[in-house]
Amino acid sequence: MKQTLTFNLSTISSTASKINTDAWDESVNAFDNQEYGKSFKEFLNYLNSEFYRKYGNSNGTEFNIPHGSIVVNIKIEDELLKITAPFLSLPEKNAVPLLRQISGLNFNNLNLAQIVLKGDKLKFEYSCPIELINPWKIYYIFDEICCTGDKYDDEFVTKFGAERIYEPKVVPYDEKTVNAVYDVIQLSIKECLDSVKFFESDRRYGYAWNIIATTLYKISYYAHPQGQLLNDLSKAVYEHDREDIPLPEIVARGKDFIQKLAAIPKEQLAEDLYYVETFIPPKRRSSLENIQHNFQKTYDNVSSAIQGEDYLYVCIMVTYKFYEMYYYNNLQDDVNALVVNSMQRASAQPLNIAAPILYEAMEKIMNGNLSVVPDIADYAAQISEGFKKMMSSFFKK
């Protein structure tokens, strides 16, 4: 491996969280003061300042909020909070194995909400007295409903032929973007497999592991897939991080998944490429302090490596940590602009050229110096603003 992996700017340039921490404090204070209606209003404002107005009725007692491929229905009446979310219709065939899976979700994935069967319809349900809508508890309930529903509906439709009750409102990627995503995935896979072959020949499975993990994260970062492709990627990331299997076998399994991903036809890939609104953020809100904490061990190691001119190690580890950061976080715009700048400059460059660029970016993050080349920051801001306007226009329809 003589040069870095190619970097491609994400189809969504800004993934900054819409979380409003001030509203959270207002929600908690209102709950403590037994102002339950205000507490719930500020809870929604914490998640997104548009939810209360956009998806609620005039007196703030009923809301219908979409999350991916489900919609969460909320009612506050008779001093009760009632939550329902239509899930799936039973298929004519395979109903019994599907119901077994539903039972498993109720016992293993859901702690407060439950999936109930009424007729041939499955839906999530939860209710409690209004004086028990502690913001911490309510967030957890919505999180388990949204994450479980949006993940398993795609899987159960694919495996058992179930039908969605709610068809999500989505913005499909246009043809140009689909073509670009397909091409980038193919290029990323080729670079990955070439690099893995290079490292496997010397039995350097640790580096091979990092390249595969980086590629999985990179595809997620660039394409932002939904549906079954997102589920498959998430499962691959989970399996790749296992420690109960020998490393060479983990690498072999990861390589096998990457090869299967390469074989997906463009038309099938396009089915899982779309924009969709979410209620509960699927990723955590980033903060500079948490990023620095997560980077600390790697930063110490690459600082020694850069002094020893081990440019291969620096490039692999910094690139891995940057993509990992995107995978698990809704990344704030200032850190995003700095990372994008460094990754663009280091893209497909010889290791001795790329390593100092990537190291400098990580060092700036660790020092809290988020300065960036102006034209890159301006470009990211322009793309972000254009995307926000497009999505705002769509979801107002």
C-alpha cells in the first residue's frame, strides 16, 4: 500500500445534530415543577424545534411524527400519555415465524413499549399517567420504538413478506447521485480489496482489519444508505468488531461481505438510497470533548509514529478514526470542515505526503484549534445550506 484511500465528499455535507440542549434543561425543570404539558413541549423542542409546530395539533395534545419507515402517534388525553406506532401487516405465508421474531423483540429489545397484534396488524404501544413522563424515560421509550421499528420493518419485509402499514415519505436520490454513489462504492471496494490482499500476503491482519472497517465506515459516510442496505452495513460493522473469533477469520468474513456488496446491481442499490426524516437521532450528538477523549490513544500512537516516519501507520489509523467518528456521531460543522479539508488534501496521495496532513488535522482537534482553509469551509457551508432548503421544501409538501 503506497498511497492513501481515495476520499469522496459525502452526499450530505452537514450531519450536525439538531439537538437543543437548552430545551432539555427547560423540559426537566418543567417536569420537576409538575408542568407536564410544557415539559413535553420542550422535550420535542430538544429533539427538533420544528416538531411541535409541524406535527402537532393546535392545542399540543396530539402529534404524528415520522421516523424513517414508521410514524409515531402521540396523544395526551385524560391525564395519560398514549404512544402508538403502526408497524407491519402479517403476510399470508410465514406469519408464524414472523410472530416468533416479534416475541423475541418484545422480550429482548423492548423494555417498556411492546409490539401488540390486533387483527392482522402489528403495532407498538405504550401509555402512562402524564405525571410519569420524565424526559429521560420518555426519550428512552421513543428511542426503542423508533430504532426497533425502523430497523426490523425492512428486515421482516425482506425475510417474511410482511407489508408496511405506513409508507415512509422519502426523497429518492436523483439518477446522477445514484450513479456517483455506485461508482464510489465500487472504487472504495477495489481499493479495499487491493489493500487487504497486500497486507494478507505479509500476514499483517491488523492493518487488513482496519482497511475493511474503514471501508464500511466510508460507504456509510458517503452514501448514507437506508433500508436493508443500512441494516446489512450495521450488522457487518458489528460482526467485524467481534473479539471471540480469530483475527484472520474476522478479516475473511469482512472481505466476503465487501465482495458481496460489490455485486449488488445499481438498480437494487438505488432502492435504499433516499433522504428521510427521523424523530430520534440514530447517532449521538458530537462534542469536541468527547471526540478528543475518543482520539486520545490513537493520537498518542500516531504522534510517536510520525516522529519515527511510520507514515503507513499514521495514514491508516487517522483515516480509520475519522471515518469511525462520522459513523457514530452527528458531527458538528466546525470539526467536519477541518476533517474534510485534510481528507481531500490527503486523498490518494503517497503516504509520506498524506501522513503529515492527516496528523496535523488530528492534532488540531486535540488542541481545540479548528481553523480550516476558507474555501473548503465555505463550500461545505454552501452545500449544507442548499441541502437544508431542499429538505425543508420537501417536507412542507
